[in-house]
Amino acid sequence: MKIISFSPFGYEGALVHVEVDLRRGIPAVDMVGLADGAVKESRERMRSAIRNSGFDFPPERVLISLSPADLKKEGAGFDLAIALAVLAASQETYSEENAPKGKSFSQESILVMGELELNGNVRPVRGIHAAVSTAKSYGINKCIVPSANLGEALEVKGIKAFGASTLTEAFSALSDVSLFAEKKSTQENSSLSLPKGAVCIEGIYFPAFDEENDFSHIKNQARLVRALQIAASGRHNLLAFGPPGCGKTLALQRYHTLLPLLTDDESHSVTRIHSLAGLLPAGKAVIRTPPFRQPHQTASVEGMCGGGIHCMPGEVSLSHNGTLFLDEAAEFRSSVLQMLRVPLETGNITLSRAGRSTTYPARFQLLMATNPCPCGFYGSRDRLCLCSAKSVELYWKKFSGPLLDRMDIRIAVDNGSKEKESSVSTEQLRVAVAKAVRVQRERQGKPNSYLNASEIKEHCINYAGDEAKKFLERTCEKNDFSQRARASCLKLARTIADMRESSIIELADMEEAVSFRREIAAMEIAAIEMLV
């Protein structure tokens, strides 16, 4: 039996072969293979755990090899693998003919991860989902993991796993295949279980939500709610700006209730990232709800993009397949705002640390809320703005043109209509969102905001009515829209048409899409007039 473990680094990580050789000499434990401090300390934890579990520790000199030798081994997840390798070697169950050969592993290989306590109990570790997924890609379909991480391991399709609470149980599983379990799919169209309270609308599943987060509590902001509904339907980036207390933050914090559950592929990548970061919610083996991250304004570049010694994921990766919400966006550092441009464009982010690099997926939806000026009352009908023209100009320069150009929806929010408007509930808003999501998954398999140039031509331009095309061309010429702005209007119009399940983009769809794109332009005109 070949024992394999996993060294987490970045998004990929690496499998590690654990080999043990018992030889003559003064009794001692030697370890080779570029192990860090936490791995070296496993020698003492492993020795005590073996003895306290009722086993005899080998009286020979023990050599432990972790290969590949040039890969730095980090973390406490090697304890259980090393202990089992020592026990197997001492009982002559580990043979030379099964020694690892390159990348391809035999069916007798088994992945083992877990941290040992001195009494032999097994503690949970981070990165189990990533380790099991990597092992499965190499043809390893059996694993022994801490019992607390068993559900996480079983979510990888085709894996047989055993959850060990103690070293004794783990050693018993090495020779008893019947102890391993495999999750059976109970749903016709999904291998992952639905979270409790999930509801199906138009064939699309949505998570349950608290009554406190219902959009029915948002009063007199029908246009903002409509913008959020469109953003959720096509995963479009959105910028909302308005005076303090107008309700923009309140509405955007409820945005996650409009998003459907993740698909199987989306869920696995999100779960892998959160598993590597040690952020899987307690009692959850897989993440089905789209992440909604709201970092503080003091967040650093490293906190947003990721990094550190182990290249841990940052907020942009933790928001993968979900939403990154920047409240009071103008208060973030300019460097933080500008670093968002690359992952917004490419959908991933590459980190390089100490001669090693890793690439995290970072396909997130960006929501930003900000005031129109430093004091917050520029353009307000009820309050006087005390900011100078120069301070307003410097305030908006923090965003930069390229970043604003990537915001498909820009909406100015005021203190609400003087006339009483009827509010719309989250359940009502979800109906149109579900229709659009279903249409997009069937048509191109991804949201409209992710369409590339050729897909825009195929799904948007070729299906736009003549009046809609002419209106867009006139608008682009009149407002000097960039090519990205033109593509943004087409994708927005496509989403609006999808919400009513129409294959043709009508004039009304294009007019609404362009109106959301021009809101910031009106703000710029007002600022120029103020400067004059």
C-alpha cells in the first residue's frame, strides 16, 4: 500500500509520497524531504500517538522520506500519513515493489491526511477537498481523512473515503476495504445535495433567506431594485452612488438573496478555495450558496488579491462565482481599486512568492456603493454640498476611467420618490432572474457578462432588432462610447430580453440598458458645470 499525502500551496498544491525505511542503528527518527518546522515536529507527535494508541514503536532507526525532495512540505496534515507509514513498515505491509514512480499512481495508492494529538486522536485539517480532488485526478480513489472532514472528501465524485477519529481506526482501514464509504447521488441532475430550505423557481434552485433580508423592506427605490435584479440575472458589475441614508447599502447587502445556487462545477471550485483557506462553514462539506464578501475599507492589496508565505487566497478569490461588495468604495486605497481590473477582465489572478507561483480563479461580480462627493450631498435636493470642485474631482479620480468602464450598470440613487411606491418581494424578483439564468445556461452555459467578442456577435448583435441596433449606434456616436461600453450595452440588453424569455432584443431593452450605462455620464456633466 502506497501512502500519499498532500502539501497545500496556492490553488494547486502537490501530492507527496510518504516512505519509511527501518534500518540498523541507534534508535532515532530521521526525516528528509525539505520539511518545514510543523512537519518536523510531527516526529514527536507521531511517536507519542503510536505508543498511546497501544502500538509498539519500531526499535530500529526510522528514516522518513517525503518526496519530491525539492518541494517544501508545510503544515500539520502529514502526521497521520507518517504514523501509518511507520506502522505499515514495522508490520511488513509496505513493500519495495510498490514504491512511487513518477506522477502515475497505481490503484493501491491511498491518500492520507490528518493531524495527530498525543493521545492518538485525529484532528481536522484544511485543504481536504483540494487534496482529494488532486488525488482523484491522479487516479487515486481511496483516502483516509479526519472524521470531521469526511463529508468534505465524499463530495468529490468517485472517491471512497474513511473518516478516522483515532490512529487505531485509521490503521484498521488500511487492511479493510469494506470500511470505506462512497457517496451515492440521490438527485437526478445533481451529484451535490441541496441546502436546507432551497426552493425551485422556473427550474432554477435558490437558497432560503431570512425574512429580514427580503427586498419588500426596500421602499421608494424601484429603479435601484430593478438594477439589482438585472445585475443578478446576467452577473453584471454595478456601481451605485448617492447621498448618505438613501438606502444603497441596505439594498446591496440584500443582493445575495437574488442569486441562484451554484452548479456542480461552480460549487467544487468555490469549495476548494474555501477549504484551502480553512474557511469552510462548520458542518458544511460543500458550498452551494454563492459567496458574498464585504471587506473593510482598510483592506490591503495583499488582503484583496491574496499572498503570504503559503499564497493564501484573497478576497477576489474567496468571491469566486459570487459577489465582492465594496461599501464606501471611494474610501479604499487607489492601489486596491486598480488591482481589481485584471481579475475582472481575466477571471483569475496569479500570485508569485519566493520562486513559486499559483493561479487562483477569481471570476467574481463587483458591486460598489459610494457617495457622490466627500461630504456625500453633491446633487442632493435636501442638503447643501460643502465640497469644493477640486475635492469632488479628486474624489472620483480614485476610481479611474478603466475601472468605471468595467461597471456595466451605474445608477444614481436619491432619497426616494415623493410618491409612495409599492415594494417588490425577493420571491417576485427571483422569477425573472430564474428565467434569465435558465436561458443563459441552456444557450451558452455561462452568464451574459462573461460573453467574449465572438459570443456577443452571435447572441447579441445577430438577435437585436433593427431599431435597437440603430438606437445603440446613435447613442454610441453621440456619447462617444468606447468599444467596451458598446459591448456592455449589448450584454445588458441581452440580459433584459432573457428576463422575459425573448430571443430578440427589442428597442425597449436597448433603451433601458443604455440608460443604466449613461448615469455616470450625467454625473460627469454636472461636475464639469460645477468646475466652470
